[in-house]
Amino acid sequence: MKKVDIYYQNVKQSLNPIMHFAKKKIVRYTLSFLILTIVVYFYVLFESRGASEQVRVFFFDMSPDFLVPIGLVLALLALLYVSWDDEFFKKYRGAGFFLIVLTAIFYTFIYTGIDQHLFDLSIAKWLTRLTGIIVTSILKLFGMNITGTTWDPDRGITIVSFNGPSDASVIGIDAACSGIHSLTIFIVVFFVMILEARKRLAWNYKIAIITLFGILGTYFVNLIRVSIILTIDYFKGWDVAGPIHNYLGYVFLMVWIPLFWFFVLSWGQKGKSKKDLMKPIITDTDSEKPIDTDSEKPTDTDSEKPTDTEVKEDTTTKIVRDMEAN
């Protein structure tokens, strides 16, 4: 066991220069930025893969199914690395963690086909029709020439026809645009948020308000997304709106979840809500261990112990007394 400890100490000592260099702020920020750039690159490759079974990743081919898992691992590494002993980024480690959870759930639904089951629900059809009514009303308020809105109950699609600047067009709002996907993901992520912050939350009426606000806010974000897509299609056509449609839903969720976490969920926290909310989920145990101040204070028993000088004086006195007695 002693040999193992000596070997561990030698390895640790040899790695100290490397760790010191890797811990520098400029190194952490640069490498974390490069890692996140690779994550975004993987995301773009995945969304633009089409029906391809292989995609070109740098200098080799890879199955697109591996892009998301590898991207999630890289994103987690970048999050931990950039917030390593960094007071600023450590505050936002929780938001980064929830974004990774969101992404994992988002693509789990796609991989497993759960999203298709969601689209077949009755509430998805109801939301699809409601979304069509609200979005077309908004676009009409902005002066767009919407010529017709038809609900197809058999296919569960709202068909919107319009005369745009370039040409007349027809677009369908189906269950994928209803918001059921975003709402389900939000509810799962919100449950994780509540579970993580359960000890810091004030369990009163605020929780009900926060939950309702989160659900309505998520649906409102989806309405903005669909409105933007239809607006782009109206002015530029589907050749431009189509690719944006593939990315916009995920991007909007990536923006909405941190905003909700920081500004809405913090309202339900006890005490100084934002300060408590920004406590990191993943802590650096070494840097956050409480200092035992009591161990450094002299105890009563220590103060009562005689000093070495006092012991020597007592011994000398005893010897003198013995000699006088003899």
C-alpha cells in the first residue's frame, strides 16, 4: 500500500506542471470554445444529413447516429472544463447542465420514435388547430395576405394559403408544429430542475404559478417559431424557410430554458433566490470543503497542560528537596 501511495504522489507531482498549464484561464477558454465549435459542427451535420447513412466528419466517414452522443459528451467536458475553478462560469454551470439534459431528451425522442407517438395524441391535434388559428391571426395583423385557412381533421393539419410578394403558396401546420414536442421536453427538464432545487424552493403557491408560466411560455415560444417560419416562407419561399425550420425549434428551446431557469424559477427560491439558484450542481469538492476552524483553536485541555519549562522546574525542585532530606 505504501508503494502505491508513493507511486501516486510521484505521478501527481509529475503532472503538476501540466495541470497548472491546463488550469490557466486563456487555455481553458480557448480549448472549451474549440470543443463547443466541434459540438455545433456535429449538430449541423446531423440536421443536414438527409437520408445519408454516412456523413463526412473531418477526414473520415461516420454514421450520423453517433454525432449526437459524441456531441453531448464533448459538451459536458467543455462545461466542466471552462468552469474548473472559475467563479464566473461556475455560476452558470447549472444552466449548461440543463441544456445538455434538454438536448439528450430532444434527440432521445427522435431516436426512439416517442415524438411520433406524441403527434398521434388528441391533444396534439387540438394544439395544431389552435396554433394555426393564432399564427394566421398574428400574420394578418402584420398585413400579410393570408387568403385561406382550412382545418383537415383526417390528417390533423391546418392548411394555410397566401399570396406572397413572389408567388402564391400553401403551407401545412401539422402536429410537429403544434408545440407538443417542446411542451413535453420542457415538462421533463422542469421536473429535473425541481428535483435539483427541491431544498431551495419555497413550496407554496409560487410553484403552481411557475409551472403554469413555464408551460404557457414554452407554447408562446413555439408560436413565435411557427410565425417566423411562415413569414420567411411568405417573403422568400420554402427553399429558404425549410432549412431554418429544421434548426429553429431546438435553438429557441436552448434560449428559453436558461431564461426560465434564471428569471422565473429563481422567483420561487428561498432567500436570495438568484444567488442560491446559481450554486453549481456539480461542485468542486476540494475547493468547497468547510474549513474546520475549531481544530486550529487551542482547546481548554491544551491550555491546562504544563509547558516543558514548568516540568523541568518541578523536577529540579523535587531533586533539591530529596537532597535536603538526606
